[in-house]
Amino acid sequence: MINKSKNFLNRIVEEDLNAGKYQEIVTRFPPEPNGFPHIGHAKSISINFGIAKEYLGHCNLRMDDTNPTTEDTQYVEALKDAVKWLGFEWDKEVRYTSDYFSKLYEYAIQLIKMEKAYVDSLDEEKMREYRGTVTQVGKRSKFAQRSVEENLDLLERMKKGEFKEGEHVLRAKIDMASPNMKMRDPLLYRIKDAHHFRAKDEWSIYPMYDFAHCLSDYIEGVTHSICTLEFENNREIYDWVLDTLELEPPRPYQHEFARLNINYTVMSKRKLLELVEKEIVSGWDDPRLPTIAGLRRRGYTPESILNFCEQIGVAKANSVVDVAQLEFSIRDNLNPKVPRVMCVLDPLKVTITNYEGSEELEASYYPYDVPKEGSRKVPFSKEIYIERDDFMENPSKGYFRLTPDQPVRLKHAYIISCKEIIKDGQGNIVEIKAEYYPDSKSGSDTSGIKVRSAIQWVEANKAKEIEVRLYDRLYNNEAPDGIEDINPNSLKVIKNALIEPSVLPEKIGVRFQFERHGYFFADPIDYSDETPVFNKIVSLKESSSQKRKVSQNKPKLQAKKVQIDGEVTPMTQEEEVLFEKYTNELKLNSEVANTLARDKQLSSLYEEALTTHSSPINIANLITNEVARELKNKSIDELKFTPKQIATLIKMVDDKTISTKIAKQVFEEMSKNGEEPTQIVESKGLIQISDPAVILPIIEDIIAKNPENVEKYRAGNSKLFGFFVGQVLKATGGKANPKVVNELLKNVALS
């Protein structure tokens, strides 16, 4: 029986097993070693290794090392390290496509002998001209008439290095009239005068991806070749090569899934390499990067990344995942197991004038609802430091921390009240004189004093100075195009933060929750006894609601909870019902559903918008992101737009009238003046451009301006495809239909 609840890849595997197609499931993870792996690779790793493990098969790790100009052993090691760190093991030794160069060459000879391949000597411009267009059939090169003997001779001389790059190529002889441009006599081999990091200088020709990949899969006994959607059009070549060679069964089949795209993030290796080479980041393991090495150094856990990959699921259509969902995964993973400690990032001295001596206070590492035990001794004396923003001389409404007229509790300690404010010559507050209430000690308070808040603090003489690195999103733009979208405030370094002594001398690999600040990780590279360095992993969940009263009974820890100032607040029964509805019926991801269920204003807007247009996921994403931002500074009555207008806007996106990028621009206008989205689109000329006749000249202009990238792409660097898509969208102000752009680039301009 096939489990219908599983994703489509699982169902394919189960169908093949039930039909007796394969005796053992074999998958592979085949990255090109030309950069450090990122979180998109983590998804592919989890799918390929996960399927093999689930069906008692095995997964191969194979380096697709067919482009010697970009590959390096450091990238090989980074890929191996990423797979191991995520908790997977590949079958036997690491494999390389270069292991099969001799066998691949034999297959090429076989195709020539079958008159299914030929050496072409057209120059690049002519070859592109002869390829034709989506509306015009191609023209086969005159060199396709070469005899088998001449082709074999030329290929052998190409292999020996007798020709210059671009002088000859080996092409498959398929169909120059095929509607799939990829099938119009695709390249099988090209000349590369470069040193290979494994094959050294043995070869002067290197196989193209479409030729090498399918045959490497076959040689290794792979059953399911799982690729991202960008290789969907390549599947026909994959099948042609294997079928034409009439290889002995069983043979592998290619299946595609949607690649991982995250907002405020770039996944392009070219763009990541640019960040590293231009020293915008400190290296491939910079904690701001989406690389596995960067996430690992920042403090993410393997479990959080694998949980994230599982939550977003395996889809057939590309989409963009909110980075907040990744952040939710690490919070959810750390919350029940990470100790809470006190750290002051911006110290303000407090002298308790009526306290004498010193003592050690017992402080639990974990709140009441975390099923884990552990405590430490916290030193206390008359001199302490608190956070500067935990005191306000002229408090705003709703400020519950220390003020001249409002006492506050020191967490795990006593209640204090402000008696005097000390300022320097410029009027800056440099010290607070305070008094404590002796009978207000935490755990045995008999003072009867009511306070609204508890703040963190450290004892002045025994606190340790540390360096804290606060990381924010690397890009300001939700759909970043390049370096121009870099967030200049993505890293803030605090040199003189103070932390309670119980945390040190803990070193590498330790994670803590710094009360009210977030989760932090001892940097595995820069941490030392002299300079302890902590990286901020992620902030605590923000919430404008007040903490609910703590029940005397400790409830069991549940997954669907929100963090407020480091503590966990359970959902009400009403919120639980909404959460179940949003996740099970409307198929929202848990982070979005959690946000909507807990906020009556947002859920009310959402429910009303759905009555106008049924697009649960897209409407939910807009409300929990754009509308929620508006409500941070406004009341719901101050909003200029209506739920109906939200639904209308999303309908225009769903109908492909406008792009998602343009929708954000329209929403900003709606927020300012309440104008109907249809009127905004019409008056500003924002309708999505889908006419190929309009888009193609723009593409041709971009290609003319980027000859080096075009050459690299045609030489096999398929990762550059995203660069060209981004340039077209940028040139059209985001108005070009991405689907049309993709088709024109794949089948016309870059073929």
C-alpha cells in the first residue's frame, strides 16, 4: 500500500518498489565542488539521504567535478563536512564524476559509432544562430555530415589537447526541430585547457553535465535521480542518452522538486562568492551567510535545519519561504534545552545604598515549564549593573521597568526602587542610587510590594566582560539582487558586555539564552579565555501582549507556544482551535498559523479577506508580514485599507496580473491612501509584462552586456541562470513575468 499522506517523491519510490522495478533504493547527492554548501543543499541532502534511509537503501555522495576552472578541494571538504554535520553517512567512499572520465569517453565513442554524435566546428555565434528559436526550427551544422572515422579521430585529438578552446565540441545528434531547445543537438564535450584538481592534466576535454550526470547515475546503480526544478527541461536529454546507448536495465530516472528559496537571502554561489571575495563578509563561514558553515558557526543546530526542511515540505512548484520560518525552527529547537543566564549589553551602574556585604543567590537555569533541572549561584552585592534601557527617567505609557517612581524586581534577587539619578557634565545618566527591600527576596517575598516587571542584572565586581556579535539580516531587500541591497547594519559588535560568572569559563559549542536578548553561541573560531566571544543566533519571539499569570501546576511543554521575554506562554483553547484550522484545513505553515491564531486583529482581517478571495496561503503571508508591520505603529482603526482590498491585491497576484514584487509596492500605496489596488496598478502602469516580444529585446540587451557570464553559463555553470533572471526583473522594475523570462532564457537566449 502507498501512503497518500507522504510527499510525491515518497509515493514514486513506493510505487517503484511495489512494482518490483528495483530491488534496492539508491539515491545520490551530486554537488559541484565550486563553493560552500548552503541551506538549499541541506534540503537536497535531507531528501536524498532521507529517502535512502527510509526505504533501507543507500545514498552516494558524488562530486560533480566536470568544470576544472571553478572547483577546489576546500569545497569538497566543506561538502563532506556538511553531510556529516547534518547527521548522514554516504555509502562507501566519496565518489567523483572524474572517477568515470574513461568510461564516459567510451560511451561518447559508442554514440559516434552509432552515428548519434558528431564533432562540430561551428563558432559559438553560428552555433547559437543555427539553434533557432521557440518559433523557428533549428538548422543542423554541416559538420554533422562527418564520417564516423573523422569524428573519432577529431575526438581523440581533442582529448590529447591538439586544439584550442572553442575550436571543436562534441554534440549529440538528436532533433534540431525539437520544441525543447535543450534537445537541439546538445553539447556532450567541450575543450578545457585547465588543470583538474584530481585528474591533473590527463584530460583536455570535459563532459557536459547533461552527458555526465545520467551516466554517472547509471554506473553507480542509482535508482532515483532527484534534482531541482531548474533541471526539468534536461530530463529529456537524461532519458535520451540512457535509452540511445541501450544500457542494460535497471536504469535511473530523474524526478524534480522545487528548490529552496528564502526571502532576504541569496542562494546563488556566484553571489555568495562575490560576498567572500570582496570581503563584505569574513568568509564562507560568516554567520550572516546561509551556508551550512555560516549557520553552524552562528549556532544553528543540525536538528533545527532538518526540522525546517521537513516543515517546508517537498513541492513541485517553486515558491519563497519566509526566513522567519527558519528562525522559528531554531527557537523551537533551543527553547526546551538551553539554559537561561543574565547578560547586560549596555551596562548602567546601580548602587544599592542600604545593602551591605555580599551573598550568593540560587538561580534556576530553566523556567518552570521546561522539563529540565539545573541551577547556579549568582553573586549579589551593593554594586550591580542593569541594562540602560531598563531605566527611564521620564517613562512612556506602558513602561513597567525601573523609573524614579516605579520599583522593579531584580530577577532571582530583590525589589529595588530608585532614589537618586547621577549624571555627567553632558546630562547623561551614569549611575542610579537605589534602595532594596530586605523582605522582598525572590522565593520568600513578604514585602507586599507589587511590581510589574523583573529585569536582568549582573554583580559589578564578579561579572565577566565578553564580546557579543549581534547579527541581523544581510540584505535589506526581501528579494535581494546584489551587493547594492546589503544591510550596512547586519553586524553590530559589543566589546564590553557583562555576563554573570557562572557562564564562564564555558567555551566552544555552548549555547545560552541571554535573558530578554535572545539565543547565543560561543564562537567556535574566535572564542578564547582572554576574549570570550558570543554570536547571537536568533532573537526571542517578539510580542506586544503582556505575560499571562503563571499557573501553579507545571504544564507539559508543547510545540505551539510563543516566547515572550524568554518565557513560554501557552495558547488558549480558542487559539488552539484556530491554529489547528489554519495548519490542517488551510495548510498554512506553523509559524504563520501561530502568528494569526494568537492575534485577534490579524485573524479577523484574514478571515474577512478569505470571504472575498480564497487564497489562504498568499493572503496569510501578506497579513502576517506586511499588515502586521503596519499594526506595530497603528491601531486597526487607523489602517487605510480594507480586508477586501487585501483579497483583491492577492487575486491580482494569483491571476498573474502583477508580480509578488509589484504587489508589495501596491500595498505600500494602499497603506498610505487607501486607494483601490486595481486603480494603483492601472495609474502607475504596473501590470505584469508577459509578452515575449517585449521581454526578448531586454534579455538580448542584458546578454550583450554580460558576455563573460554568458560564456560561463554555456560552458556549464548553470548556477548563473538566476543572475540573468534577476537582471531582467531588475530592468523591468519587477514587472516581467518570471515564468516567461525563464522560458525565454532557457529556450532562446542562453541555449
